[in-house]
Amino acid sequence: MSRDRIVAVALEQIDRHGLAALTVREVARQLDVYPTAIYWHVPNRDALLAAVVEQTMSGVTPDLGSATWQDWLRELFVRYRKAVGQHPNVAQLVGAQLVSNANLSPLLIDRILCVLLAAGCPEDHLADMYNVVIAGMVGFVTLEFAPLPTDDSANWAAQLQERVHSIRAMEFPTLARHLPALANKAFIVRWQSGSEVPMESAFNAHVEVTIAGIERMLEAPEPANAASPRRSRGSR
Amino acid sequence: MSRDRIVAVALEQIDRHGLAALTVREVARQLDVYPTAIYWHVPNRDALLAAVVEQTMSGVTPDLGSATWQDWLRELFVRYRKAVGQHPNVAQLVGAQLVSNANLSPLLIDRILCVLLAAGCPEDHLADMYNVVIAGMVGFVTLEFAPLPTDDSANWAAQLQERVHSIRAMEFPTLARHLPALANKAFIVRWQSGSEVPMESAFNAHVEVTIAGIERMLEAPEPANAASPRRSRGSR
DNA sequence: ACCTGAACACCGTTCAAGT
DNA sequence: ACCTGAACACCGTTCAAGT
């Protein structure tokens, strides 16, 4: 019965068996209905995905309280990660496909702009900084929750693990020396997704780096290209 | 004939018609061969994708020259963006699926670690900072090149554009006021991918923010949680 | 308005058989 | 070693028809 049930079942399916397992036909099966019945409520599979993303993202935008802009951004990043963490298999949709944009939330955008302006961002850098904020919010988490190959996940993990541990120490001495700190905890060198092994401390570092970087940028809006401090603000 | 031809054809197909159009059967068709012939050279579709990613990523790692760590990171980010920009539809594979990890490049990891250590990163923060670097390298670009929904892209773009322009100015005044600077140039508020409309200046801002943030972090490795400056370095 | 039922044009992958 | 050929168990989506 009706769209909401369909979206709920779809999200459940994604949570349990991954994005690839989300099939119009499977949703129909779950609802004891002919596959074609779905198409009366939802135009196509992409629209269903967009609806799922929308639901996942509801309530990430913090209120404009009395917090500093730094704290507001921290809160935004943390909330986004928490929301996606509840449905990790949705991460790739938000991060790597524009499907999600179908359900854009003007509220989020408006608030980010307000916060940036209040922080003293000059208007001619506003669009750039907005993009930096969105990328900072989405980028890390998309990577963190990136899914394993669907089929032979156990096998695949074993193989990657094997390959990691057989890295030649004389060819890559620095990597070899720090392998204990990296193995299964760092991008590229891990065989489990963030939904199984969270990357909390790296995420916190990422948040602090991003905020500190924005801080610096707002102080000196001109890119600090140390090599060529040739042209000044007025020259364009 | 043989794996290399297969991978080449696969990459071509992805470039021309997107990731969804990459089909084992289509590759076979292109090579005038039975679909099942592919399976003698490649174990399955995921392996084919991994091979494509590997080819795309070859040569992104800069040499360890005499550059500052800041310039080295800048160079890395720029090279990564350029490499992915040549095959934009591969972006989602690197950014949002661990398939890519199958072909990990120890060289890249080793060099990043070297550069971070040379920059004065303490060993107990090395893993975190490494993750920050990878996320900074991949995150923005993955978003920038995120593909549109496959099927009705023209239609979809028109609809989103319509929705963007019909944002109620009194509900979201800040967004409405800056819409000219954002429309089709900023995440969530655009209807074309970065492969059609590059986001160069935002990317540059992102690079500078990330580097400046890392700089700050290396100066004061303890997360500047302004609210609770309670525990010091020795307390754990 | 909402669903059934049949049909179309596809998939990835396995397995036996050919050369 | 490398490919053919048939087959299996799936897909998303359209369209006519039922109630």
C-alpha cells in the first residue's frame, strides 16, 4: 500500500543486503505484489533511490543557534556522519551520484551560506567555500562507508589482507614500518568498511583540519601560493 | 585477444556511455566474441572494474623531489583530479566502492607517509593524517564528477533546474540572493556533472583549505576542542 | 485509482563441449 | 589454451487488461 511503505521496504532491503540488492522486483516480492504494481506509485528505480536518500538525510541540518560557526560546522559534519552511519549503504548514493540532488534541501544550503557569511566570508568566495563545506561533509564519510564488492566479500577481504601483509619491506620501508597502525584502519589498506570498523578518530581529524583550513582561508582569502606572491587583490 | 584489449574496451565503454553501460556482454559484442569468452581472461565484472581503476590511476603519485610538503600535496591532488578527469565515470568507483582497493598502490601510500613524517607529523597521528590526505584527494573529485541519473538525463536536468529556480525567496533569502553565483556551479544546486562544467576554483579552494588545515594540525596536534581544554597530552 | 498478467529486451555467470 | 553454445536465474520497464 502506497509510496511510504515502498520506500520503507526499499531502505530496509538496502540496509540488509546492499544497494545492488535493491530491486524493484524484490521490493514487490516483499510487499506480496506484482513488480509492475510498484510503477503506479514510483516512476522508476532512480526515483525510488532518491526517495531513500531523502529519508536518510532528513534532520541533518542543525539549527542556527548561538554557536560559533566552527561549532555549527562540527555539528553538521557529525550529524551527517551519524545519519549516513545509520544506513551506510546509502553513502555511495549521496557521495557519488547526482540522483540525490533530485531532493535538494534548500534549508541546508541556506543555513551553510548564512553561517559562512556570518563567519566573515567575502561574497566573491562564498560559492567556493560552500562547495568546500559540502565536499568536507560528504567526502570523508562516502569513503569511510564505501562497500566491499558484493559477491565474494569474504574471499575478497582475505585476498586483500594477504596482499597487504606481503608488502615488501625493503621496497616500501615507511609503509611497512607503520603497517600495524594502518592495517584495516586506513583507506586503501583496509578490507572492512566503516560500517564494520568505524574510523572515528580519522574523521575527527578530518573535521578539525577542514575547520582550521576554512578559518585560515577566511583570514587570508587570497590563495597562499607561496611561490608567486605577485598579484594583489586589486589586480583583477 | 587477451586481457589488455578487454580492459581497454571496457574503459572506452565507460567513458562513452557511463558505468552502468559497462556490461560483460557489451564488451564481448565489441570484440566480436561470445560473452562467455571474456570469462577466460577475467574472473568477473568486479575484477574488470578493478583493472579499469588501476589503469586510470597509474602515474598519479608524484616523485619525492625537493618540493615542500605543501607543494607535494598540491601536486598530488591536482594530478589525481586530472587523472580522474580523463575518465570521469570512473570517479564513483574510486570514491565510493572498495573494489578499487584490490589494486592498491603501495607506492602512493608510502610516499604520503614519508611526506607527512618529513612535515613533522607525530607518529601517533600518522594514520589519522594519512586518512585525511586520502579523503581530501578523493572526496571532492568524487563529488565533482558524480554522474547524473542514467536514463532520462535531459529530463532530469530540466526538472532540477526548474526546482532550483523556483526556490521561495522569502523562505530562503540568503540562498535566493546568491543563487546566480551558485546555480549549476555548486554541489546540490547543479544539473550538470563536473565533466561538463568543471569546478576548478572550488577545487583550488578545497586544496588550499586542506593544506592549510593540515599545517595548523601539525603545529598543534591536539584537536582544538575549544570547549573542553581539560586533558593534556600525557593523560592517556 | 490501483493492481494483475504477459511480454520485451536485457543482464552476470556456469558448464559442457568443441578446436 | 582459448573459444563456442546452450542454459539458468535473474533484471527494469511497457502496456493492455482487469476490478
